[in-house]
Amino acid sequence: MTRGEACAIFSRLILGVQDVPNEYTTRFTDVKPGDWFYEEVAFLDEKGFFEQLTSSTYNPNGKITRAELVDLAVKASSLEIGTKLPEFTDVPADHFYYDSIIKAAAAGIVNGYEDETFRPDNRITRAEVVTVVNRLLGLKINEKTM
């Protein structure tokens, strides 16, 4: 999944519409009007989703990592976290996305691996994206649909 595709998912979920209005602008020089993802990235940029990024580029066609997607998910939601905060051996407290990763894991939106890692820099799979979105939305399989 690319960064642009992830922005499309979360901007559309937040707004509740398929077509994001073209009233937003972005500071990213590699996101141009006419790009299919322009409105989605611009909407999230104007809403402060990328305020921690200092680069003037976003690389919207680049593959998104597990940490980056979790950061978008946390910013798009109001998660309630449990009392026990998880620990991952590969996510130190000074990791760029530490707060988002810990918050999402504590809320049960994401899991780590059996070896107590999160693998924040791995590219996220489409199956993992679906799992994150379904958990955010509270979707469960209905036995009648199976």
C-alpha cells in the first residue's frame, strides 16, 4: 500500500464521502493538483496529520510502513487505551512514532509479533490495513454472513 492510498482511506473515512472536496492545499511539493490522491493528502495535511514531518516532500507513491499507517489511524480516531501499555523491543521511547504505536497497541488496534517486536519500518500489508481499519470501526464478522 502506498502513502497516497492510505491517505485516501483515512480522509474518506473521516469525511464520510468518496470524493474529498478540492478545497484543501498541501505544502508537499511532490503532491500536485491533478494527482488522484491530491485532495486526500491535502485534506490530511491541512488537518495537521503531518505536522511532525519537516520535509517538503511526502513520497505519496512510496510504500507506507506499519508505523506510518498506525500514526494515521491514531490521528483519525479517538482511541481509548487500556491500562497496560505494551512494550516492543524494537520501538524505543525515542522512536518517531512511539506514541502512536503504543496508543494503537494499547487500544487493541494493532498487535506486535510473538518475539515482542512491532517491526515499525516494515511495509504494511493490505491484510494488516484491513485489520486496522476494521478494528477502528468496530467491525466484526456476522455469523449470518458466513
